[in-house]
Amino acid sequence: MCRTGYPVLSPLRLTAVHEPDTTRSGKARDASLTSVFAALAANTAIAIAKGVAAALTGSSALFAETLHTVADAGNEVFLYVAIRRSERPPDASHPLGYGPERWYWALLAAVGMFVVGGAVSIWEGLEALFDPRELEAFWVGVAVLVIAIVLDGISRTVAVRELRGRATRAGVPMRQYLAESNDPTVTTVYFEDTIDVIGASLALAALVLHKVTGIEIFDPIATLIIGGLLTYVAIKLTARNRALLANQAVAPRHLDALRERLTAQPGITAVHGIEAVHLGPTSILAAAEVEVRNGMSATEVAVTLEVVRDTLCSTVPAITRLYLTPVTPTDKQA
């Protein structure tokens, strides 16, 4: 926004923010890809085992769990693509970077979870409800589900520990961190692992109840619950990624912290308007109208704002773009 008497200054882009780190960030990137490949291999193996068990037992709940795990494996492929494409540096066609690619591919993963895991599982549950099936190879199904629960439980424990660590460093409860996180890989893995444990436990309970009571309705009911849970999580993840793709603002507490940092800078007497949106999982664009000290020349204002941008971008690496528009009390009244 142009202000009379003051130049409109372009944002300061710090090279250190955009240059790839060949030490820490390089290793973190490799670790992320390794985790995705490991999860993909595990989910593929579990899906094959569940599929074989579902075919042998005739359990609709086990079939729903097979679809669930297949959807998880597909999600890992999407997350791999998301990580690789979102890490590309800014260029002439994408001057703000490729960060939103991660949300786009995560959105596709959520849609796949809804179609493959949720909708098909609900349809299978309805068919089994009206056309019950005989239970066969009971112990095969039990063994596969017990192993799946143990493996998924270990994976969930690791995910929860990581989330709690991040939430502690951010100074917020884990639930709030989940709601505010702009990294779909974190939320997707956590919800996947949680539903994996719940779904496998429901399928196991349905098998046991069917075997003990001889009542066939437990299996389709468990299938419908699993499908409903997958649908709920898919809708939740879809909404989150859609909001981020639509330039969702950062959390209010981050805006308040940025306002406090700006106000504390030498030469800045007040901060009027301030806005900030996510450009990617670790990138934020911020713009603010700052009131500068009276009596400063245009050159002094330019130098002051450059120093402020330099200081903030250095202390808050997530801010990769910072636009500051100098205003005076007279400008605000006008």
C-alpha cells in the first residue's frame, strides 16, 4: 500500500532462509523420506496379510481393515510426492516457492482415504449386514489382527512422542498443536496410526464375538464403524488442507507475538494492521503497517525498516517474506 511521503519498500529476502542447509536440514529431509518409505513398506505388508486373512475368514471387518491399510499405503506415496515437490526452491514461475504442493498432495491423500477406506468400507458393511457370511479360518484372522495392533501401536507411540515433543517446544498442548499444525505429514501420520489401532481392535472384537456367540451382526457393525471413522478423519484432513490452500492465516497467538516483536524494535512506535499467511509447512508471509518515530527522514525510515526486517527474519526463520509499510498517525487518520 502506497503512503504519501514514504517510499514503498520491497521485502528483504534473506539468503540464509532460502539456501538449502547441507547439514541439519539435509539430514532431516533424508530422515523424512526414509520414514515415508518405511511406513509404505510396513503398510503394504500388513495390507497383503489382512487381504489374505479377509479372503480366508470371509470377515467384512477384516476386508474393511484391508481397504484401510491400502489407503494408508497410498497416502504414503502421496506424502512422498508432497515432500519432494514442496522442497523445490523458488523460481521465476513460483517466486513464493512450492510449499502449497504439500497441502495439495495431502488433500488428494485425504480424498483417497475417503473413497477407498471410508465409502467402500461402509458399502461392504451394508452388504454384510443384509447378507451375512460364514466365519472361517478364525485363528488366521486373529493372528493377523493381533500383529497389526502391536505394530500399529508401536508406530502410534512414536508418533505421539514426536507430537508431544513438538507441542512442548511450541509451548502449547498437543491437541492445540494438532489443530494449528500446517504440516500435513504430522497430522496425517498421527490420525492414520490412531485409526489403525482402533480399526484393528474393532475387527478383532467382531471376530471373537462372532466366534463365541455365533451372531453374525457384529462383523458388519464393526465394518460400518471402521468406515465411519475413516470418513470422519478423511473429511477432517480434507478441510484442514483446503483451508491451508486457501491462504489460511497463522494462529492469533503468532500474530500477537509478531506484533510484540515489531513494537519492541528501535524506531517503531506502534503496529497498526498486521497479517500473516502460510506459504508452506515452514514458511510464512507477513505484512504489517508500522508507525515510525516522528521526525525521521525517508532515508532513516528505509534503513530502520531494513534493520527491523533483518532482525525479525533472523530470529524467526519461519518468516521468509516480510512486508513493512511505514505509516504516521496522520496517515491512519486519513
